[in-house]
Amino acid sequence: MKNVEVCVQITIKPTEASVDADQVASRVDAGQFRLVLDQGSLYDIDALEAGVLGTSYETMRDALAQALGGASRDKATEVCGEKGGPAEWPSMGVTTRLMAK
């Protein structure tokens, strides 16, 4: 099994984009979110911190969902075979019956 590398990059830069009125990070691309703050936020550590944390949280949740989804698919393929069904049915040794009263 391969090891896992986790990378994070935070960029704070000037933009001509309009301010996000709802102050919620929006998806730009797979694994990439952004939040546009007003220019006064450049001098406000609390506003910058909230922006970085909000954007990072959305990015983290998306990355975790993608990683866990991929790992689950890989495990299912390993256990069940390539077409989604069992590669070989194991001998269960158990019989089930419908018992009506």
C-alpha cells in the first residue's frame, strides 16, 4: 500500500472579483474553494483568519470526501472484483429459511 501525502496551499491576493455577500467559500475547481473579502479585511486579522478557516474547512471536507470515496471504491474492487460483484463467492456454510407463523 502506498503512503498518503497531504498538501495545503493558502493564497491571499488582490482581486477585482466582487465580495461574497454570504461570506461562505465557494467551489472554484475540484479541491479548490475561494472566498472574496472586502479590501478592509487586509488589515483585519480576525477577518483574514475567518476567511482562511472557512475556506480551509470547505476544502478539507471536500478532500476528505474524495479520498475516502476513492479508498472505498478501491477496497470494494479489491473485495468484490472489477465489475462490482464478488470475484468468488466464499462458502458460507449457513442456510437461511423464511419461517412463517
